[in-house]
Amino acid sequence: MEKVTKQRRQELIFQILKARTIGNGLTANEVHKRLRGEGLVIDLRTVRRDLITLTSTHGLSSDNLRPERYFPSTDYQLKHELHLNENTLQVLLIALNSLKSTSHDYFKNFVTETETTLFNSLDSTVADSLRLSKEKYFFDYSTSGKPVSKNTKDFAKLMIAIRENKIITCNNNSPYKSDEYNKKRRRFAPYMFLLTSGIPYLIVQDQSDLVFKKLRATRIKDVHLSTKSFERININNEVHLETLIGGWGGISEKPIEITINCNAQMAGYFQEKIIHPSQIVKKVSENIYDISFNCAKSSELTRLISSFGGNVNSIFPDELYDDVKEIWKSGMNKAA
């Protein structure tokens, strides 16, 4: 079960009640049961206190029955009206829970809040059906892995900075940099959020040299939000996201032509799984295939190709072949 902040908890309670009227309001016990049904850790006394608070902050009303039943006042107006069919709702539910299960823990509470809002805005029969359907889906981390989320509070500030164009001051703790580098405070203007197989990245403009850089969001710590917004500029000439493959590769790098000649076993992997939009698999002859990409050369791609071992016949360009061969050579030396 999940714990939520006071503010979010009260918002969830109001979402549960907002479609109710004086004729079908809910008691504190019923609200408490709904919250626990959504996986939220909360006790009944807290729910009762929140309901009293919401009568003054959100115009919540109650009847004169015992126990009291709560509902929004007639002055409450829905801000948004959604028209979603069951197919759309199913896709939305899958997308939300995939994000919740495979990406940064920051998203977990917000997915629960979104689901609670959604379920309590639907006909009860449809909502109950959707709740039961969650048991029919399972989300695996994949070999990319789920990010270890040790900076959830900082991540929340990053999301605000992206949304509101705020400059941030932070540490960028990279395992590939020196301690001196990691201790230095940085100032970044966050331009874009990237999500690659659940792994979050940021495209930022470094305020020290005005160069655009790609950072792994889980490495950004001790974030301070500026009170002022920065003015966004067009970054299309400096940032080339189409060259990235699996989140790897520099955003300023030009794409290169890559070709791997291989057997049918390796080709079958890429016929079932596209790892870059430029990917082409072409049969050359019986049991011989060419796999080509137009993307940045990256360590991730090098490791992927090297994992196929004897299925690889040749690699172009030579620089990439040398990197793959070095991995094979290192592995053989250790095996020996």
C-alpha cells in the first residue's frame, strides 16, 4: 500500500466525492474503504478530519443523517468533461500502470491519484470492471531495468522546472566523473524530458557554457528551483534526438551508417524488435542478413552487438568493429 501527502490525500477524497449528490453521498467509512481499495495507507480518523477540512476548502456538504453522508455543494462545477470509450480507458489504464511499474517512483503516487480520479468519474459498473481488469496485466522491467529512485523529491522539482521553465541549481552525480566534478553545483535550464524504456533523461542547457546536454535524471541531486522562468529558444539546430538509440549517444552527434552482417538467428531478433526508427533488416542470401542503422555510435549498441558473438559475420564501420572486438577479446582473456 502507498502513503500519500496530506494535500494529495484530501484531493483524492474530493475526487471520490465530486460526482455525488445529496441523494447518494458517502459516509466516512465508505470513503475510507474506497481509499484502501485503491491501495492507500490511511486510517478512518484521518479521513474524518479530512472531510471536515474539505467542507471549508472545497465546499463539501453533508446531510443530517447518522452517519453523515458527504457530497459536493451545488456550486461545484466540473472543470473537465472526458468522453472515453472502454477501449480508450483500457489503453489509458495500461499506459498508467506501465509507467508506474517500470519507471521512476515519482510517478507511482500520481498514477494512483489519476486512477482514483478516473474511476470515481465513471459509471460504477465500468469502474468496477476496470479495477478487475488490472489483474489481467503484468509489466516487466525489461533488460533496461527499472531506475533506482533515490531522488524522488528532487525528481518532483525537475518535473516542475520542465513544466514551468525554471532554472535549477543541482549536483549531477555521474559515476564516470571525478569527485571534484560531482561536488560542483550546476545551473541548468531543463528543456525536455526523455523516457527510454522507463529510464528518465533530461535535455538541459548548461548555464555555464550555454551548451545543451543530456543527463540521466536519477543522477541529479539536491535540486534548488529558481523563482524566475527562463525564455525557451528553438533547439532543433543543436539537439538531434533522432540519433539517440536506447537513450544512449550524444544529442549533438551526427548519425553514422552502421551495418552488421549476420546469420538468421541474430536477424530474427531484430525482425521482432525495432531498437531505432532507421533500422532495416535485409536478407542477402540463405542464412545471411544485413542489419543497418543510421544513428549515433554508442556503448549501448556496442554491447548489444557483442552479445550475439558468433552470429556476427562483419561490422561496419571499422571503429565500431574494433569496439565490439575489444569486448570479445576482454571476455576471452578473462575466460582463459
